[in-house]
Amino acid sequence: MESQTLQDTKPLALAQEPRNPGMDLDLDWVAGVQANTSAIERRCATLPARRSVKKDYQAAWLLKAVTCIDLTTLSGDDTEERVRRLCAKARQPVRGDILQALDMPPLTTGAVCVYHEMVAAAVQALKGTDIPVAAVSTGFPAGLSPFHLRVAEIEESVKAGAKEIDIVISRRHVLAGNWQALYDEMQAFRAACGEAHVKAILATGELGSLRNVARASLICMMAGADFIKTSTGKESVNATLPVSLVMIRAIRDYYDRTGFRVGYKPAGGISKAKDALVYLSLIKEELGDRWLQPDLFRFGASSLLNDIERQLEHHTSGAYSASYRHAMA
Ligand SMILES: O=C[C@H](O)COP(=O)(O)O
């Protein structure tokens, strides 16, 4: 962890990653997938204690985390005004004086994530930046509206300017072991996205077992997902470390077998800077530095930025400010 310095946080000129084109459904591969729950839990239990980073290293990792946040608002009472404030925060997620104290140039969050009805306002508010708008879609969060409407919803959001689409899978296909149906659904969603990148939300808290999480991860990648994402944030259990380890290892296996890198997005309930550090260290250890860039890693989070900014302020000033001073994140 201590290899991350403030300099490393500055944006890299990356060769554009080729999109995962998907592959034929390989049911033998799916059937062979295992998940040893007790070994996974043992590995995860050691992570938070072993991976503490301090001082400048910690500031560097926290700034890295900021660049990987899909800054999210997904509430029934969202308004255009709230979304505009969120976009202003995405443009300047960390106060200028804090960046100056750290000798860091301006940075932005990875994306802004909203419901379809808020896409146009977000696109407008982010004009002139490279910050993509991500739309949750396909009957989010349950994914139980008619199939043709779920596909049409994707198309509408792309038309409105969303560059990323976060779809929800049909959990029942996983619970019933109907892998062909899951593959076909994911392929159709990817096709409807066109050039927009597609994140497959597995809703892992509803899939019944870690083995199912591993299988669903694999199927979605085979069907062309650009990212796999844990949760909608609306399930009773959202992102966890064991689920993350399973999904990350599925991503690694898929890369080893196909040569295509699929991104990872833990989402839901990640609101503390120290938790973000644990996730980053997990990615670094299991997938390596290449995955620690916003094109391959995102946090789906509505309040994480607030805590990160407070920690950075503490790092530069020695004092914590009241959280209301960072209220919009
Ligand atoms: O995709 C993002 C999640 O809905 C955000 O969840 P959160 O509000 O618990 O951070």
C-alpha cells in the first residue's frame, strides 16, 4: 500500500482499454466455478488490520479513491437542483485549499450516477468536463418491469446522453440456475447500450451464495459486461469484502482466459474513508495497479466523498471540520 504516493494520484495517460466483447456461453466453465466461503472470509478478515496506510500515503490513496467515485444520488425525491449541486461537487470534489496544501492539481470524480429522469440535467451540468453520466436502468432496483421496457429504458438514457448504463440483472435467473436466460438478458442489455459502457449490477445480497455470485459474475462478463457491480444500494446487504473477493477473482480468471479486463464497482453502504482504503488494497493485491484507475474501478457511493474530504482536511490542517461543511457529498 505504501507504494502509492501523491504523484501517483495524478491522472495517467492510459492506452485505451479495449472493450470486453464477450464470448460464447461456456457452461462447463460456469459449472466448475467454486467459492470456498470459509477461506474467503478468513482472507477478508485479515485485510483491514494488515492494510493501514498513514500520512502522505494515506492522502494519496484517498485522492485516488475520489477519482474512482461514481458520485450518486438515487432517491425518490431527487430534483434537477440536487443533481446540479452533485455535479458541481463532481467537478470539484476536494476543496482548492486542501489540494493546494497537498500540491495536487484539480481532479474530478469518476462519474455522476443518477436515475434516467435526471440524466439530462446531469449532462447539462457536466458540459465541458470529461465526467461521464451513468444512469441506473432496466427497472432499477428490482429489475422486474417488462423486458422490452427495460431495453427501451437503456436506449432512452443513452439518447439523453448517458455514457454509462448500470443495469440490474434478473436475480431469479441466478436463483433458478437459468444461466442461458441470464446470458441472453445481459447480451441484449449490452447491445442496447451501443457505445455506452454497461455495468452489470448483480444485487449480490439477493443471490443466495458466494458460488452464485461467482457464476453470475462470469456469465455477465461472457455476455459483454464492461463492469460488474455488487449492489443497487437498496438491498438489505450491499457491498461486502467477501463478495468483492469473489467478484474480483472472477474478473482475474476472465482476464487470464480471454485477455479482456472487466471493471469492478462495489456499491452500497461504503461511506467511510477507511473502508475505501481497504477496498483499494484488495484490488491492488488481487488484480494489480492497472485496475486502480477509474476506467476499471469505481465506488458506487452517495456519502463516501464527504468522509474522504474530512479526512483530507484533517491531514492538511490537523483538525476535523464539521460534516455539514461538506454536506453535498
Ligand atoms: O450505486 C450506488 C449506490 O446506490 C450508492 O449507495 P449508498 O447510498 O449506500 O452509498
